[in-house]
Amino acid sequence: MRLMLLGMTLACLGLAVSAGAQGFDLNMFGEPVAPLQPTPSWYGSTGMVRTPSAEIGAPLKLSGGIHRVDLDDNQQDLYCANVAVLADLEVGGAVINDIIPPGAAAYVSETILNAKYRLPLESAFGLGNLPQVAIGIWDASDRINRTYYIVASKTLSLAKDRPAMGLKLHAGLGSGEIGEGPLHGLFGGVEFAPFTGALVQAEYDAENVNLAFRYSPFSWLSADVASIDGDFGWGVSVQSTF
């Protein structure tokens, strides 16, 4: 199952790249053709699978998700929710439940808190189309590994005759208090919109490579499948419309 998921995701990535290659615009500061909607990450703030992006959702709009990851020796259930309390400030959290097989150990649950602030660079410097840059904290409650980070995100232009397509790049640097783990070090990823309603995400979380495919039958809902360090995961992500 994991190999099948990995193959399908890589195939989607290949289709997205080949479809947009001829019309790809290398002007990173040009006007993006079709900005991609920010998505809630599986483990906390707005982003991809594990990694946060510099993006913030619409003010006072809730986002979140419910996911499960099949690890080698147990299952992990993930519940997360976030809200942009201001245009450039997001707060939220996640509950991470490790379901260990009977006879091994007790059920383990951790609740983490997150916050992210997007720096107002465009208004400060009077320049347009700069990459978005944000600073944030993952697991402020220090239940797993309190981590501080800075991350930048940029939407690029693809073929102008394919408005449904889009591309985003994200890159960041984090520092965890225990000196290891996801987000401790360089992290980043890329997002493709190969066709309307579909989103392919590939990231390096400073520790592992993760891949995800999300399909949105409605603007507020997506069905998600992923390979997280080779482990299969699935679930749904939602974003409020009110």
C-alpha cells in the first residue's frame, strides 16, 4: 500500500511538472496566475503535511483536519484546528494520539499549541510580490519538542493558458529545544495544482520526506492521502466558509 501511494504521488508530480514545463515563468516576483488556497497541515499550523508555510488563512476562518497514520508498530490519530485571529496572526493546536497495540503499553495522547505571525514586509518596504515570510512556534506547550522557526513562501507562475494550475515553494529554518526532530534545521517543500480540485504536496521536514495528495470536491473540504516517512496516512481537511 505504501509503495502504491508513493508511486501514485510521484506520478502526479511528474504530470504536473511536464504539463507546466513549457510555460513555466522563471520570474519569481511576477504576478502569480492562480494562487493556491492555503491548507491546514496535519500536525498544526497552516502548511503542507508536517511543515508550516508562511501563509495565513482568511481572518476569523477556522481550518483543521482529522487524520490517521499507520506507523510500523502502532497507529497515530491527529486532530488539529487553527484560526487567524488577525490578518497576519494565526493560533491553534493539535491533539496527537498514539494508539499502541494491546499488551505493549498504555494509550498516549499529547496536545500541542501553535502560533504564527506573518511579517508585513510589503507594507514595510513598499514593494509588491515579495515572498511571504512568517515566524512561528510549534508546540508552544512543549509536550513533544518546542520549536521556533522562520519560513518563506512564494507562488510562481505556470502556463498562462492553464489557469487551474499553480505552484508554490516553501523554505524554512527551525530550532527545537531538544536539538532534533521535525522542523529542527532546514525544511521546505513544493505544492502543485495539476488540475482543478487537486493538490500535490512534497516536503522535507528536516528529518523525513513526506508526500501528500489532496482532492477537494468542495472549496471547504479535501480528502487527503499521504506517505509520511514511508508510512501511509489518510483523512480529511476542512476550512470554514462563514
